[in-house]
Amino acid sequence: MSVESDVQSGAHAAAAPAPAAPAGNPALLGLATFLPGALSLGLWLVGYLPAGDVGGIIPALVFSNGLFLMISCIWAARLGASAVSAIFGTFSAFWFSLGVLLAGVTNGWFALTATSTPLPTYLLAWLIVFVALTLSTLRLPLAFSAGFIFVSIAVALVLAFVLTGTAIFGTLAGVSVFVFCAIFAYIWVDGMGQELGGKAMSMGNPIQR
């Protein structure tokens, strides 16, 4: 091989673009950190934690769910994944605001009590948001839609519990929370497995094509 060919080969090698760095998957962080606060809320709703100890789940709601879902939202936005960013941002806002609301109820901030009328207003507003989110994401695989449907059901049942004081609504809300946690955990396991070289798990066909 001549010196000239060596130089040309080196020039071509230098001109070749470097392989793109992996973009990463913000859903792996978002789904993993979504679960602790949601499971804590579900355990409280089914009575595993005493009703008066609701303040104990606030750190998980704010610092696991709210904060890290916000990080996932920003990460997805930087990757140009607007829909993913919007979903994580919506849930981050919910968990942050729920943490502040529960802190207000347990500490008497903003003149809030467990029977204050702003509580149903808050839940109704978020129920509308989650129903809208569910309808707007029906093109996602079925597993995602099922998770969002059970989120909406859980919020509706908590609203019924707050309005009526009937314990069965709280218990059913907790069960609904566990169902959507199981669905999102399944999606997370699938994403983690694919990231490590495994095969994709079945997510179901989208409701809307």
C-alpha cells in the first residue's frame, strides 16, 4: 500500500461522521419514579396506612413522583419527544400539586381541612385533564391507554369518596391505583429489557389508528 493511499484512507476516516451518541430513554426514569408515590397513595387509600398518617406519603409524592417526572419531562423535551414530555409534565404537575394539597390539609395551610370544598374542585379538575389525556393518546399502544383509563377511574373514585364519605369508594380507588401501577410497571420492565438488548413485550394494538 502506497503512502498516498494511506493518506487518502486517513482523510476519509477523518471525514467520516462519528456515530451518534445514544439519545437515552426518559421513560425509564419517569416510569420507575412514578411508582413509589402512586403505590404509597394506593396503600393509604385501601387502609394500609391510618387515615391520619397521610402526611407520611407526601415526600414520595413530591420528591419521587413530582421532581423526577419533571426531570423526565425536560429530558424528553430536549430530545424533541413532545408527546412524551407532555405526558410526564402533566403527571409531574399532578403529583406536585397533590403533595402541596395534602400538606395543606394536614398542616392547616390555606385554611384547608379534609372537608374543604376546594378538594372536590381539585379532583374534578384533574379528572377532566386525565380523561382528556386518555382520549388524546388513543394512538398509543393499548397498554398505555389502559393505564391512563385506570388513572381516570382512580381519580373519579377518590372524588366520589371525598363527596360521599363512603369508604368503599376509597378502597376501590386504591385498587384502581394498584392496577395502573401494575400496567406502568409492565411497560417499564419492557423498556428496561429492550434497553438491555431483550425483545419487546406485547403492548397491544392502539384503540385509534
